[in-house]
Amino acid sequence: MFSDPNGPALVAYSTTCLVLSANLIFLWVYSGAVRARSGKAINPEDAARLGAEHAEHDPAAVARVLRAHANAQATIYPFLLLGLAYVLAGGPYEVAVTLFSIFTLARLAHSFAYLRGLQPWRTLSFVISGLSLIALMIALIWVLVAGALGH
């Protein structure tokens, strides 16, 4: 019933980690690129060093990227912790790859939709990623209870 924690589920998890980390790094770097194009800096020392206009608040385009990044962090970090626990608990590969794939695709779609301001796709991808996160929690509980009962 349970899979080897060092088997294919770990490969699926590791691949998921790489893709989701790349998503976070892209959003981080993209926020800097958008900020540089705006010609504004919110820190006085950055404005002085870069010869940019000092602003009290981020321009709207920068704020959008930062919100997308914060939203991604709020779901990706719990998912990665739960996913690791699931793999270490010996959760079945088929469940792992299904939930990991759905979550990852939904988060990538959400980042794209957020940056482009695409509704209802942003909300739909957020809901799908949230539901897959809840499904992972349930799957982890199932594996832990089954393990505790010796099944």
C-alpha cells in the first residue's frame, strides 16, 4: 500500500520543488525588473545610488508583482512542507504525482494570470491550488492514520 520514501514519489516531489522554486525566483527577479523600468525606488538610498525618483509607495505594476509573489509564497511553502511529510510517510506515488502536478500547474497558471490581470483564471487557478493543498492534507492524514493502525 505504501511506497518507498526514496522511490518515485521523491522524484515527483523533487521535481515539484524545482518548478515551484523557479516560479518564486522568477517572480522575485521580475519584481526587480519591473521596479527598474519604473524609474522609482522606495528606499532613499536606492534612489540616490540609482539616480531614480524616490517614491513612498511602489508603482502599481511593481505592487502587482509583489502581490503575486506573496500569494505564491503563502501557498507554496505549506505545500512543500506537506508534500515532504507525505513522501517521508510513504504516501503512494500515484496520489503524490497527481496532487503535486495539479498544484504545480495551478500555481504556474495563477502566477501568469495574476501578472496579466486575467479573471476569472486567477481565481480559478487559486481555488484549484487551494483544493489540491487541502487534498494533500487529507492524503497525509490518511497515510499517517493508516500507518498508525498498521495497514
